[in-house]
Amino acid sequence: MSTFSLRRLALGTVLGAAAAFVSPASSMAEEVLLRMQHFLPAQANVPRLILEPWAKAVEQESDDRIKIDIYPAMQLGGTPPELINQVRDGVIDITWYVIGYKPGLFPSSEVFEQPFIMENAEATSRAFWRLFEKDMKDTEFKDFKILGTWVHGPGIFHSDEPIESVDDLAGMKIRGGSRTINAFLDELGAEPVGLPVPAISEALSKGVINGATIPWEVVPALKVSELVKNHTEFGTPALYTLTFVLAMNKDKYESLPDDLKKVIDDNSGIEFSGFAGRTQAGADGPSRERAVEMGNNVMVLEGDALQGFKDAAKPVVEAWTADIDSKGIDGKALLDEAKTFIREENDWLAEGNSSVGPLDEAPSDAGSDTKTAN
């Protein structure tokens, strides 16, 4: 089986063989309850297409000895930026986290958020996992059990007025999702406004911001296409992307018996990361089509207009590299290595490969019966 072992036929064979050898003691083992909290509504794409199928796969492969209750929209309390601390402190067991919510906490991961570095979300997510295992696992993320690392599809502008060149951003208040994109917005002449994703809708409706930087896939959940009518794309490579982790409380993981640790491990890693990136980016298309059907203005920049943004990105990357250097990390070496891993993973995909995930052998509504707590 692959690292992310979810092929249904293979799964049935493995579980059947395991059942033949299970001891009475292990068959009566105590059930483990894990609580996962995230910030999006349950019907949004990431919980519906990634988190819920992942939880269902873990439950099934554990023979229901692991139960995962999912609490969407911060139902257990707190704010989205607090989620990583909730996991670290054991308030919850698992979370899906936007790394940009805690600027500078995991600085090496920001290498994948640099402008115009991401060409394919699946390849970049796999590259992120490789660099995480090599350089971040035992340093920046040492207090967590990281189950997956990924990025979203191309980040774009959604705005009340058209953005067709760098000059159009002058004085506009734009929501950014990380310190890197906020630095980029500042370089572009906009006023960056840091907001978690759930706050975007209200900020747009009240005119607190003129626009936001988010990928297409989350637009329907936030009703952004109803609130603004202009969307600016940048082709490939993307203007930017954001980094995410699926993080688990380390003590909780260590407390599990070895066979349940293996279930978690089998559903974690590079295959899951690539699947998550591909799936999240895959939801961009339908969301974009909806905006087009609504008559919204979707622009794709090219030529001099695109080059203006690329020129503005150069000092942002240079400043980030210098900042990383000041933290004792070789910024240029990190950036070069990230680009190498991304190129290798893009080549791997070009050969016809793809990451394995829970939807590969399951119906399109695979996550629909996973338990979401109310």
C-alpha cells in the first residue's frame, strides 16, 4: 500500500487479515476520541473534501477504535489564530491551521509563500512535506505531530474596483493572509489588512476593506462573488499561495498504542499532503465558473501588467531572505532548496504520477457521513 493507504480493496484485505490475528485484549481496547476544530463552516471545501474524508479513513482503518469529532466554525471557542496553541496545549487534539495566522512562528514554511513560486498546488505541497521533514520537523514544529503540509491553489485579488495594474492598488485596503503577502501588498502600494478568513465577508460588506487575497475555492463559502464583482488572476506561476498544516497534539499522539499510531502515520505524510493540495486547488474551477455565470469581471493579467507585479515581488523576496538570515537560517539556501523540490515534484507529476487520497476510490460525497459535532 502507499503511504496514504486508502485504496478500498487493499484496505479490506489488510483489515480482514488483521482481524484474523487480533487478540481478545486488543479487540476490547478502549476507544480513542480525538477532537478536531477548524475555522470554516462545515460545508466549505476543505472540511468537506479533505478533513472529513481523512477522519473517516482513520476511523475505518482503526476498526472504529479511533473516533474523530469535528467542530467547524470554532464551535469549541477561541479565534482562528489561537488554533495552533489549542493543539499544543491539549485543548483540542487536531486542527487544520493557516500558518500565516501566527507571523514568524514557523518562518521556514514561508518559503513556499513567496510571490510567483507556486506553479502546481499538489507539487508544491509535496515539496513542502519534503522540506518539512528535512529542515522543520525537529526544529520549528518540534512541539507538534504534523500530519500534513500543503498549499492552496493560485491566490488572486477579489475587489470592489478592477485591479488591472500595480497602479490600481494605490491606497486600496486589501486583506492579506500572511506576513509575506502583506509585505507584498505594501510594496504594491496597497494598505494591507490582516484578517482571518471568516472575517472577510463582514469586512467587505461594511467597506472596511476594498478587496481580499484568497483562492477561488473558498469564495462561495464567504459569498465573495456577491460582495465584489472584480477578480484578478495572474496565470502560472501564481501571484502567491498560503501554507497549511494538519497538526496534532504531540502528547496525544504519543499516548496511542503502536497500532493506532500506525493508522495515523499511514494517513499522513507526503501522499496526504499532495492529495490535500490537489483537492483544495481542484475546487477553484467550479467557484470561478460560478463568478463568471454571475456576470462578474474576471481578468487575467499578462504582458507589461503582469511584469509590473513580478518586478514588485523582487524586493519582497529579498527582504524575506534577509529576515530569515537574521533568524539563523540561510534564506537563499532554503529558497533554492524549495525551488528544487518544487521542480522535482512538478516533473514527477508531468510523468503521469499523482498523490493518493481518500477520494480516489470513493464517491464524490465521501466525507458526507463523517461525524461533525454540533
